[in-house]
Amino acid sequence: MAEFPNPPQTPVRDARKPIVVDDAVRVLALRSLEGALLGTVVNFGIHVELAWDRNLLLTSDVAGYLRDGISEGITYDGAIKKPGIGGTTLWLTGNIGGLMTSSPGEWVEDPFSGERITDAGHGKARAFGYGLASAVIDQWNEQLFTEETNPSIEILSREVEFGITNWMLALATITGVVDSSPSFHLSRPFIRYTSEVAWLKLGQATITGIPGELYPEIAVGGIENPHGADYALDPVEVPPLREAMSGEVNLMVNLANDAIGYIIPKSEWDNEAPWIYGATEETYGEIVSLGEETGPTLHRQLLNLFQHNHAHSHRTKRASEQPEEEKSE
């Protein structure tokens, strides 16, 4: 397993204030019993859409170039610039709410030509994907991964009921435009949707499954209550989720098993004018969010899941440390 800062050649921009980016690269590598590399899992937070809205092709964008680069080698015009490390590479999207992107006009530096590409397109997606791939390959070749010699596996999941207060999404849900199975109630919120959160432990690494697109400040801190927000209150989603995680490398996977939209801190919720931070136009995010309680609900449920794991692990450790004669009593 490995965790390292995002390379400076592949900057990520937070398109909505406050500017908070969870931009570390987190990687798991899996070997066979014989020691051969089976594959890698890469967790990073960016919308894989650098080809942008004029692209008419089916593409995996940044993720595709990263996967090919790590597994098969970084290739330009049929020539391998840097050999890959083999195996199968899996991309898991990190915390991308806000939103995390590289917009047209913002540069990405090609890792081999050194060209700074600002125009949206597959060239920019390739530069970003290959830039991340090159950094992962370097970490592997320089033996900077931490080896887990006796990995254990634990899996926890929990169903979570979210209220839908976004009337546009509620209407789309009721009419079947959005394919879901809502439930209807006589008390607020009248329309609710059941999703799930999940947590996996692989040795000293963890993977947290989040069913939507999480604003990074819920993960790493930095939640604010700016002038213009719909609710005047202190941050609700505290402590930051990463502070409650126990692994050496902690992957956070957005859009895991579901796609409930943006998960926004309640104190930053801005569905009505005046807009936050003095913006003159409506802020983007709320239109594709279930509602203002989604962030607090998800944060609360994940903390409960982490605490359940801590308690279980503590009991298991105590049991394993008991002398055999005590265990048999």
C-alpha cells in the first residue's frame, strides 16, 4: 500500500468555495502467494471528464490512461516511454464533490513532453492519466510501498435512509425519470430513499464506500458557514471523517454502489439567494443533491460504522490476548 501527494504536473481545482481538495494518491497492490503482482487499486479524486462536453466518444478518460499506463506501460505513438508494472489496474474515484476537476483553460503538464495542455480533449486526459500513472510506477519501482505480511479482511455495511427534499429530484423519482425505489411517508421528509454505506479493512488499509459525491471538507476538514448560506449554524459534519479512520492508508470511494448526487455540508447549503461568497449566480451542487440533511446523515452513519469497527476490533484483540486456559473457562 502507498499514499503520496498528487504530482504538481496534475493539479486538481475545487470549482466551489471553500477551496478544499483531498488530493493524495492512494494505492493498493495485490500479489499472488508466489509473489507475482496481480494488480493495483488506485484511489484519486477528480471527475474523469477532461475530454469535456464536446466529446462524442465512449471513453474512460483519465482513468483509462492511468489504467493502461500502470498495467501495460506509458505509450506514445506505439513507443513505450515508461514500462508498466503489470497486473490489472482498477480505478476507484475519490472525493469529488465541490467539484474536483481541471476545466478548459487550466493546465495539465504532459509527463514526458513537458507541454502544458489547457485545451479540453483526449490529449489533456492522457496527460493527466499518464502523469498519475508515472507517479505510481515510480513509487513501485523505488519500493516505497508498505508491505502487509499477514493481511486480514473485514467487511461492514449499513443501510441508510435519506430524505429527498430537492423537489426536482423528488418529482423525477415519483414520475420514474430517475430509476429508484422511494418510500413515501406522512411526516417530513415525505419522500425517502434507502442507500448504503460500506467499510472494508484489508490488513492496515481501509476502503470506505460512499454512495454519492462527497464534498472533501467533510473528509479532511475546512467546512465553513459563509454569508448567504441558507442555514446560520456551526459546521455539523465534525470531526472530519479521516480523523476517525484507523488504517495506515484509507481509501474513500465515491459513487460506491449508488449515485445519490452531491453530499454537501449543511452549513454550506445554498439553495436560495443571496448566494454564498458574494456569487452573482446560483451555486452549483444543490440541484443534484437529495437535500440539506444528506451530509449530516451520511457523516453520522459513517462515524457509527467506524466506531462499531473499533469496538469489534478491541474485543477481538482482547480475546486473542487471553491465555488459553482463560478462553476455555
